[in-house]
Amino acid sequence: MLTIARSPLRVSFFGGGTDYPAYFREFPGAVLGSSINKYIYIVTLPMVGYAETRFRVTYRMVETVDRIEDIKHNAIRATLQDCGYDEPLNIAIISDLPGNSGLGSSSAFTVGFVRLIEHLSGRKITKYDLMRKAVRIEHDLLQENVGIQDQTHAAFGGLSLYTFQGDDFAIQPIRMKTENRDALNESLCLVYTGLQRSASQTLDEQVRRTAEGKIRTELRHLVDLCREGLRILENDDAERLLADFGRLLSEGWETKRKLSSAITTPRVDEIYEVGMKLGAYGGKLCGAGGGGFFMFLAPPECQKRLAEAFGPQNFVKIETEDEGARIVTR
């Protein structure tokens, strides 16, 4: 029987960098962001009895192996081992947008695959345990240099404020009026920089500076922006929301640029400057830095100009979504 898990990518508006254990083990961390209507799909079929191998995994390469420990895809191997699932599987991975592009795709995949294996095992996992299990696989088993916001957004879905300190975790959904949500969704878009990078490698300098206490002021400011962003999203004036939220996005981007020398590039700076000249309310680079997608909050007429300036193939309209990772076909 064909089974498909769908897991959302995410955009982080404020607070990225404070979701790393090196910071929130000592200071309060917070992230304001949302899952978006772009997804990773994980398709599985049981392997037929006459197949030559027990596992077939198709992504940018094809693996055909008999033993789980021989699977090269780290997240698939670790999840199957951690869940104790050893039934023969044919697994294929497809995505709406390219990986390593600042939208949390690696963790969205891990969350989606855990969700799928728990479903195939006949277990109904909660969103909280789904997030915790994905974090444990990436942090403890794979030793990935990533935060915890990506797994949280993919597991819970929706636009929320997440706070972290020590072992404490809290989620605060945004109390948005419908016209505020619609205005935000109408204005959200992405521009692809054409640069892909590994978040784990890009973050080495930032995580080291966090542990050394050299960017506490900047990270504390990003937490403060989460509270200010929450206040703006929950106000009663949709027109004012876009201008104020866009201004805050740009303020956060200026702060994020100071976290490490790997955050921005001349190409990224050029995209931001062009976007603002074309009439965007504000913008910031998504994810760890160094490439991927640049997010703008922009009126519809500006979005047309962005598509013309950077090419329609590099322009992506997005909206927030509310569901998180789920099984869509079984």
C-alpha cells in the first residue's frame, strides 16, 4: 500500500540563532515564524518479495541495500534504527523547493520520516513527541549542528511564537484577525539566491561565537524582536501591520548579519538592496545564511517587479500553513 507523508518547510521571522542549545541552555531563546505551503513529500511502498534488495531509497541518488546500517542517507538510517523498524521499504523523496536553501528542509524531512515510520508501526505520536524525537535524532544520534526551531515548525505547523530555556519549551499561537493573516499571506514571497549551502557547516562560526558569549547582545535583540513582532501581528490595523512588520524584518536582518562572517554574501546584499528599491516593506535571508532563499514582505505590485528583476524561475509566492507534518495518502 502506498503511503505518503507531507512535511512543511518554514520561514523564521525573528529569533533564529537563539534556538541553539549553546544559547537557550543559559539564556531565554525565542523564535517567531511559520510553516509554509511548500512541502517535502516522502513516498513509501513495501518492497515486493521478489525484489533483489530489502531497501530502495531514491533521492538525489539511488540506494539499494539489504541492511539498514548500510543506508547512506543519515536521517533515514538513524530513524529506522531509532524506531526499531526493519520491514522492507521502497522510499522516495521529492520536494517543492530545493534543499539546503534556508527553509529547514533537512529537519522537515526528519520530522516527516519519523511521522511516516510511526504511522507504519501503528503508533499515533503527538506533535510534541514528534518534535522531540526528531530533535533527538538530529542532535544526539547524528550530531548535526542545527537548532530546534525547524523541527518545531514542521511538527506543530502554523504561525507561532516558540520559547526555549533549559529543558523548558512553550508554544504561543498568534491571535491574528483574519484580515491580518490574509494581508500577511498576500505579501509573503521568496527570491532564490541561486546558492545552496549546508546549514550545519555554515553555522560553525556562529555557534562558536555563541558559546564564547561574543554575540549575546545581538541574540538578545533578536529575542526582543520576537515580542515586538508578536505585538504587531496581533494589532487591529492590517495596513499598518505590513509596514511595521516589514520594518522589523529589516531590523532583524541587520542584526543577523552581525552573528558571523558567513551570514551574507555580495549576492545576498544585492538582492536585499534591489528588493527594497523596488518597494518591499522589508526582508531578510532565510535560514543559517550564505545563500538559499531571501524572504520579502512586499505588496503585489512590488512582487511583480521582483519576479521581473530576478526572473520568474527565482520568484516563489508563499503563504503560511497550519497543519504541520501529516500522512496525506495511505
